Amino acid sequence: MNFYDKITGHDMTKQQQAMDQRAQQLPSDYQTAWHTLNQQIWSYTDFSGRNLYPILEGVLGLFEESAAEGMPVADVTGANLAQFVADIAAAQGAKDYRGKLREQLNRAVALHFGK
């Protein structure tokens, strides 16, 4: 990856387009789950969003394997897709906005009280 691509985010655009093309090959229920997951996971991003691409690659691979085996998407993600997103993000150490703000508040309070 060259400097220009990294600064402009063009490398992330290429990755996203490649993953979206792979997702289009999945059955429709998997495509719907992928689209929803891809919208919800961005609340767990760091400043650039690059921390999410390994997570998305892993989930897409899981979806591809499960679809090839003929499993319904609900068996893969469970009944609550939002909880699935939260679980995979937490497993990879990604924090949502509330978690980030909670840590910031805790640091400020600890600094204020000298702990």
C-alpha cells in the first residue's frame, strides 16, 4: 500500500468493494445479514476504521463457509444480529462509542481524584 492510498483511504475502499463483490455471491439471506452487519459494525471503529477490516474478512469467510454447507444464516449469527456484531467486536477488542466514552470519563475522574 502506498502513502497516497493510506492517507486518502483508497485502500479501504478497494477492500470494501472486494468484500462486497464476494458477498454478492452469497444467498440472499446472507447478503441481507452482511449488509446489516456492515452497517452496525462501524460503531466499533477506531479513528480510521482499519481495525474493522480483519473482523469483516473473518465474518465474510464464515458466511461463505456456512453458505457452502447449506446452513441458514440464523444458525450462524443467532437470532439477534446486533448481539452477534457486539460479540465479534468485543472478541477482537474493538470498543463501541459508549465504551470509549466510559473509559475517557473514568480516566478523567481518576485524574481529578488523584488515583
